[in-house]
Amino acid sequence: MMFWQMAFVWGWVDADSLKGAVKTDVNPYGEITPDEYKTITGVDFAQ
């Protein structure tokens, strides 16, 4: 999660782009959980 949090803070990815890194049923190889997405962005994850 630390890499993605840094990437978001530094503006390398936005909240919409970060959704591609979230582990879901459709994307089982994601690197962060929906809860981590919310921690990083402050926005609830919605597919």
C-alpha cells in the first residue's frame, strides 16, 4: 500500500486510475484492498 499511497500523494495517479490497483473479484491480482483504497483517497471504493 505504501507505494500507491505515495503515488497518489505525489500526483502520479488519481483516484480513478488507482481503482485499477484494487483487488476485486474481477481483478484478483490487484495490489490494494478496497479499504486501503479508501484510506489512500478518502473516497469509498465503487467498481
